Amino acid sequence: MQQTLKMGILVAVTFNIVLCAWLAAFMLYDPEAWYYFVPGVTDTGFFNQHFVRDIGIIQGFIGLAFLIGIFRPERRVELWGAATLWLIAHAAFHLWEVAVGICSPSVIPRDFPAVSLPAIIGIVATFWAFSGKKTGVVGTDSRWAI
């Protein structure tokens, strides 16, 4: 059971790493193409190359934090927790836009895979890492190391 849970967490974290790496590369390399490619982005305001690239840099750091956390179990809580805080804020902002009428509720399922799901993955992964750190087994117990 522990091995299955660990593998599930690592697969989910890998999803976050791949998504963040793809977003970072796309947003930094061709921000205008990203702006027109991702559904709903054009509805949020005019294209701003600087803003898109700023977010691309953030996505890169988030992906890097999750990646380093895979290989440094003793740092997972801090790395994954910090990355997850941004993901939570981003998802909450999207929900706020719906709550105040800026966007319709139909955007929630559309945005879920790239906005809410990474935050949920981060929350679950961070709590999983914290539960191991709290018991003092992170980095010493093989169930927490790769």
C-alpha cells in the first residue's frame, strides 16, 4: 500500500513537473503563440508579452521545486509547499473571477486540468511529504526516497 501511494504521488508530481516545464518553455519562447493557443486566455485581457513571460518564469520555478523535491526528500515539504502556495493562489483567483462574474462557471471544468488539478496535486503531495517528515522518516526510510 505504501509503495502504491508513493508511486501515485510521484506520478502526480511528475504531471506537475511536465505541465510547468511545458508552460515555462512555451511562455518564454513564444508568449504570443501561448496567448492564442490556451483556451480562454484571450478572454482575460490584451496580450502582454512581459506579463506572459513573467508567469512563464514562475511556472519554471514551480516545476523546478517539484523536480528537486523528488530527489531531495528532506526538502520536499518546503519546496512542494512553496510551489503549492502559488498554485493554490492561482486556482483561487480563477474561482474568484467566476464568483464575481468576470467569467462564467463554464470556465471551471475547462481550466481544471491546468489550474485546479496542479494545486490539488501539490496539496496532496505536500501533506504526504509532511506526514513522513513529522514522523522523522523522510530521507531515512526507503518509502520516502526514490
